[in-house]
Amino acid sequence: MTHALKRPIRALACAATLTGGLLALPAWAADLKVEVNHSSLHTLGQAASTIIVGNPAIADISISNNSTLVIFGRSYGTTNLIALDATGRQIANLDINVVEARTGVLTVNRGTGQASYACAPNCVRVINTADQTEATDTLLATTQGVTQYGDSSAEASSEQD
């Protein structure tokens, strides 16, 4: 009878130890959600000097000031962010989920391909990493052409001044 009682008591002692360990987790562990092609601000509890991103193809992080991060959703998916203080001590460890935009987005599926549009107020083709490659490449080339034209016009204006 004594042996039978020891087993549940050991189990309770192990559970109490594990629970105590779980309750001792740092308060800064949290999840952040950012829409693809959007930015979000996140304030840390203290100043960070180093930021590490698990997969920079999913989210891009920059430091606005010592304790404010700007998180840009590059592509759909999940990655993590680790922030270190000046002594190299971890001050944050966050999961970042980059999700689809919630409003004003239209996705058109044709066979196996898809195209994305932002509809506010009119629908305009937008870059989406899940879209058909050929259509996205064409849109990127057009966007780069317009950007280069604007840059060359700005350079010409500044040379005339």
C-alpha cells in the first residue's frame, strides 16, 4: 500500500516542478501578426542593440529607436525575431506571423495560376509572392521602369538647379 501511494505523490511533485518552470517563463514571449506588404510597430521593454531575424525573406526588421521595432511583412509565413541588449543578453524572442491582408484584396484564380488585386476604390494588380510567376515578373518590370523614370527625372531636375 505504501508503494502505491508513492507513485502518485512523485507524479504530483514532478507536475508541480514542471508547472513552476513554465510559470517562470519570461513575460516578453508573444506572437506578432503583420499583413504581407505592411509594416507594424512593436515596442520592446528595454533598449536593443542587436536584432536577429530567423528568415528575412518573410519579415524585415529595423530599429526605429532603441526600443521600437518596425516589422515589415515581406512574404507569407512564420519566422522569429530575437533582440539582444548591449551586453548580448536576450531581451525578446518573438514569433512573427505574416498573414494575408484582410480588406480590399481580391484574388483571381485561373486554372493553376492566380493574380492579386488591391481594390480601394478601383482594383489594381499588386505584387503577391503566391501569384503566377510570369504575371508577377511583368508587374515588377513595369514598376521598376516607372521608378527608374522617376529617379532620372529627379536627377535631371537637381542638375538644373
